[in-house]
Amino acid sequence: MWPRIGGLRTLALGTRGELRANLNALVLAGAKTATAGLLTEYAEEGEELERVGERLVLVDDDDRLTGVVLITGVEVVRFADVTWDFARSEGEGDRSIEDWRAGHSSYWARVGTPVTDDTEIVCLRFRLLPTDDGVLSS
């Protein structure tokens, strides 16, 4: 299972280190409002898919709160069917859907999970919430 903070599931973007720090900074700046994951990771971790309206704690390398996001969309699609609209929402500077596919394919291969056109991808959309309004107290 994924770690919990204040009863909420955590969202750990990318891999520890510079990548996670950069992705978190994009979320906090409002540039990144989506992220993609592998459906197989949910089964491996015994986790259910996120649901619209769920809050997740964005964490740093030490699993400390960096921010809180509200899930606004959840969709499972084939890797080949991820749309440019979604890819752009990831805010990582890709210039085309081909750039997005190449970058994500390379990333997943580096972390030991190569993808094909048929690999099922979880496409999450979210928005950053203020963290000073008691969102962790419920």
C-alpha cells in the first residue's frame, strides 16, 4: 500500500531526487495539473484507482507534505491513446504527443517497466488545494 498522511493517500511524482523536486515545483507553480501512471502499479501495491473528489498529499523525497491536490479526473487508456490535451496538462514542456510518448516510454523503461502501445495508463487530472484550510484534519 502507498503511504498515508492524515488518512489521505500520498502522491509521489517521478523518482526520488531532482525529478521529483522538479515535478513538485511544477505542481506548486500551477503548471502541472495532471500525471500519468501505470495501471499495473495499482495491482502490485494493492491500491484502488483514485476517484474524482479524492484528496491526495503531494510528498517530497522524505514522504513529507509538499501540497494537497484534489482529483478532478481519472481515466484509464492505452499508452497509444493518451491525448495531446492530457499530455500538455502534465506541464513538463513536451512539444508534441510524440515527445510525451518518447519521454514517458524512456522513463518507464529506465525504472524497469517498458511500455507498449497497449499498456494501460492511468491519467489523473488534479488541482492544487490550499494547505492552510484544514484539509488534513478530516
